[in-house]
Amino acid sequence: MCKGAVLEQLGDVLRYDVWITDLLGQLRIFSIKSLNDHHIEEGIGFDGSSVPYFTDVNYSDFIAKPDMSTLRTYPWLVNGKKVAFVIADVYEGYTLRRSPRDPRWVAQRLERDLERRGLKILVSAEMEFFLFKKDSINSIPPLPLERDSGYISVKEGYFRAPPLDQLYEYRIELFKALDKLNLQPHKDHHEVAGGQIEVNIKADFPVRMSDKIQILKFAARQIADKMGLIATFMPKPVIDDNGSGMHIHMSLWRGNLNLFYDSEDEYAGISDITRYFIGGILEHAEALSAILAPTINSYKRLISGYEAPVYVCWGRGNRSAMIRVPIYYRRASKQNVNRARIEIRCPDPLANPYLAISALVYCGLEGVDKKIYPGDPIDDNVYHLPRGVREEMGIRELPENLKEALDYLENDGFLRKVLGSELIDAYIELKRKEWRDFMRTITRWEYERYFFA
């Protein structure tokens, strides 16, 4: 379909929002009245230096070039009219070189590299987040919806039904919106914590799945706002309950063949390629943490007892491990062959999806290339294993905080190579500033603990 026909299909549109994603994974949006051929072919200029760590002020003329395959309208009206949005790729002005700090470019390079190898990867995400009433932020710490009214106690929310499930109507509205946005949602439910939701969207290729994650988060926040609520993707907003993850599922394909499946494997129906792929991810687990768990708050989620991984290991159906091999079905039907996959459980929803997915796939592919053995699978509840037993089994721990994770990332030559030195350096600098800002902050906990000591 030609560009003009695509625009005509949208009908009467009030304006066009242009989306880009910064290093942190946060959306940056500007709006234009119309989308013409010049915008589509040449791009739209903007000040790249005002996007943190995108570029310096003395080289700030950047271009956002719309990816017309992402053009669509929001599933709500503004002043009675439709508003369209499009996701853009970022270029440096004049040279027209792709910006090495554009996270979407990293995922696009990954797909290009996979194509050269005759491979493709399918990725899906389980997105978890909390809902709060707007006035709840006036109290510190705030309590999420349902906990604030006593409807649901700590760790008592999983699969709750209405009327205890106070999130049901919100989930219906969100699911309808995601459907209209063509995100292909296929499941949603109440999660373990009060006020917590999980939404699953159908597997797709890395760039499109990353786009979908950004769209989902935007829609979740907008719909919550219209209902007088706040949707937060903060990994650990409640101290005594489960945090929110962004569990990433992956399977590797050559044509129509799922390379992760092996009908002869008695343990989990997975191939040696799957094991090597897992081995590559586990090899870089500590450095990956800086990308998959990218905030100070992330490491308050990654503690024992809250279904978030702390230990670097893998196993079938084991949610205490960093990587789980789902084993819901054993019968070797065509559908089950297609379902063979791995789940990486440490990412959280504040991770930049373009960087997180790309980093995981690149590490997995290195594992396949080098035949990195992931160690024996762990079927025990790793949270309950004594430290001495874990050490004997060779089970490492993920970093305890963001600073430690950044130290690992800085020294990981492979991730620097595949993601790009310029992007890694900018990302680390940005995150180290975040750590320094936190270390200078005097928290309420410190006043309560030390003020009268």
C-alpha cells in the first residue's frame, strides 16, 4: 500500500504524535499537524541534545524518520477527533547516519544479523504493573488499589475474582484498547499483589515486540489516568509484596523449524541449541543485570521470597531460577513444538525493551556459537538452598545493587561490542549519575533509624 493510501485510510486526523525512545526506555513525543511526503522521506528535525545523553549541544541537529509500518490511531478520541501516532528512527542531521544511541537501531541491527545467519527469534513479554489511586501518592509509602481498602491482603491477589478483584473493569478497557492497537493481547489476570496486573501479548520479532511494549505501557498509563488512577511500572512500589517483572520469552527459528525443540529430550523437550543459548545468557548474567534491572529500585525486587530471581541458574518449570523452561505440555503435537521456549525472569518493566531483548539474544547466540554449557538444571527451590550448597552447585548470585551491575557491564567486552561502545558508555554514565544522586539522598528510613540514635 502506498504512503498516501495509508494516510487516507486513517481518515480525519487532528494531529500526529511522533514517538522516539531514549536510553532509559522512556518515550519522548512531539506532535505535528500533518504527515507529508517530506516528513516520510526526509524525516523531521529536532534538538537531539535535549534528550538526555543522545548527543552534545554542539552537534544537536537530529532527524526523526517515521517508520510508516507503525502508523496507527489511538483507540480514544481527543476533542472528538482521532489522533495518530508513529514510531520514528533517529538519525544524525546532515550526515544522515543512524544515531548509535538510538535503542531501536540496536534491535534493528540484531534482526539484520539474525537474517544473515538464516535465523529469526520470536519474543513475547509478560508485563506486570500496579494501579494506584491518584490521591494515594500523598502518603508515603502509598498503598496500591485494593490494599488501601483491605480488599486483598499481602500475596493474596493471584487470579482473584470480582468483586475482590477491583481491577477487572480496568483490565477489560485495557484489553480492548490493546486489541484496537493491534498488539494481539491474549491473556490478562490479577497478579499476586493487591493492585497488580499482568498482561501477555503475542510473540513477535524483536523490533515489533519492543514497539508493542512501549505502546502497551503508554496505553496502560493513559487508560488509568482517564479512570482516575495511576499505572506504575516501578519494579518494587510496595515493600512487603511481590514486585513487577517483565518476563521475556524467546524461541529461535530457522524457517518454520523451532530450534529450541527436541522430542528426544526427556528433561524438558529442548535441544542442545537451547541449552547453549541459556548458557550464553547465564555467562553474562551479572552484566546483563544493568540492562534488564536498570534502576536502583530494581534490586529491591530481586530478593528471595518474592518470585523474582536472585540466583544465576536454570531449570524446567522453576520460578526460583533466573531462566525457566516452561513445561506445561509434553505431548509432541505441532502446537507444542512451536511452544518450546525459554523464559528469562529477571527483567523488569523499566528496562529499555530494545536494549534488553537485543542484549539477551546476542548473549544467547554467543552461547550457541561457543557451545557454552549452562550447567546442570536446578529443580530445587533455590531460595531454600543453604549458601554452602549453592556454592557447591556453582550457583552465582545476581548483583545486589545497580552500582555493582554497572561495574560488570563496564567490563563486559562482548556486550560493548554488540550494543556499541558509544551507547554503552553513555548508558553507564547516565546510570552512574542516577546512583550518585541516590547516594546523596537522605531517605525517610534513615531519619527513622538514625535521627534520635
